[in-house]
Amino acid sequence: MQDVLNAPWITQNLEQVALHHASTHLVPEHFTGVKQRREARVNKTLTAVHERLVTEINYWQDRAIKLKEDVAAGKQPLVNYENALRVVDELTARLKTRTAELEGMRHVVAATPVIVGGALVIPAGLLAQRKGQPGWTADADARRRVETLAMQAVMAAERALGHEVYDVSAEKCGWDVTSIPPAVDGKLPTARHIEVKGRVKGSATITVTRNEIFYGLNQKDKFILAIVLVDGEQVDGPYYVRQPFTQEPDWAETSKNLDLGQLLARAERPM
């Protein structure tokens, strides 16, 4: 893993890179989200405050007018006219103060980002791949490249034997390559149905599907499991395993993992 740990993107000034990324991308997005939520909350609260206090102010203003009229008519109301006006003034001042507080909450200022820690995340699949363990999955392009190199190796090996070779992998017929040997004494030998499995060198298992197992069991000697090991641009193989399956998959099984080492132990070169 030293090549990963010593990669240029790790050994450079990561704090400055992180600060630049945060300032350019994270902070503006976060600031916009916070400002929108803050303004929505302020608007909602302002509406509620105005509805409540303005209603109370209007009530006490009307009450003050009524009390003044009662006093002018010679009545003695329980609430003093001046007290009603004082309540109106207090409510008006409270409305003004609360409105100023809420309006002040609209002002949001973005602070400079601060780096408090960091972590290097290494995918478990990468560790498994480097250790040659099963269970990791390469990306789609890498898998496609391995499969393409494996197909090319098998088809080249079959052509080297003088066979007519056809790529039938797109036809989903249960194998990838149909190879037809040349006629012997005017008779055409049995065609080979070859299932190609390309694996990165160091892998421990090969996955076969339910249909591949059934085709292998039904076709017996016609079916060949071809294994190609790929290491960068280097190809090792193909290795042929005849009759690789001994039993049908269980009713709920969709695939099986086979031990690559055991398969290679009984494999043979194309012939």
C-alpha cells in the first residue's frame, strides 16, 4: 500500500487543499442553505408577532377611546383611561423591539472554515485486492477490460489450433466461445463450448452462474471452463478445466464461488 500512501495527492499540503475546497464549494452552499432557513423562520415569526401584538394594540386603543367617552359621559369605569393608553404604548414599544430583533437575525455572515481533523479512507475492496483476497469488486471498466483480454486469449489459443472460432457471449447461450475443430477423415468433430473466466492475478475464487453450471453438466465433454489470469497488460493462460461441475445448484442458488487454486490444479493447456 506504500504507492497509495505516497501518492502525490496525499503528500501535498492537504490542509490548504481542504480549505480551498471548503471555501469554494462547501461554504457557499452551506451559507445559502442556512440563510434561506433563517429568513423563512424570521418571516414566520414576524408574521405571528405582528398578528398577536397588533391585535392587542388595536384592542387597547379601542378600549381607551371607549373609556374616554365613558368619563366624558360622567361614568366611572373600572379601568383608568391613562392606564389603557399606557398599555398601548408598552405594546407598541414591544412590537418595535421584537421586530428589530427579528430583522437583525436575517444577517448571516460566513466565517472562515477551520480544519479540525482528517481521515484517509481506504476501501476494503482495495485492501482485499492488494492482499489477493476474494470479496472485492473492481469497477465496471476494469472488469470489462479483464473480460476482454480473457476472451482475446482464449480465441487466439483456439485459432492457433486451427479451429473456427465464434464469439457468442452476447447471445446468452450459456457459454462465451464456440470453437469448431477442422474435419477429420471427412467428419466434423464435436464443437467446443467454452465459458471464459478472466480474473485478476491473485484472485482466490471464480463465480459461475446457475445456468453455466446446468450447461456444463448437460454438455459434459463439449463444455470447457477456460481460466485466464490478467496482471496489468500480461495474460497468463488460458487454462482449460473439463467437466468442472459435479452437481446441480440447489433450488435457491443463483451462483457459486469455486476455488481458483483447485481448478488450476486440474487444468490443462489448450490442445
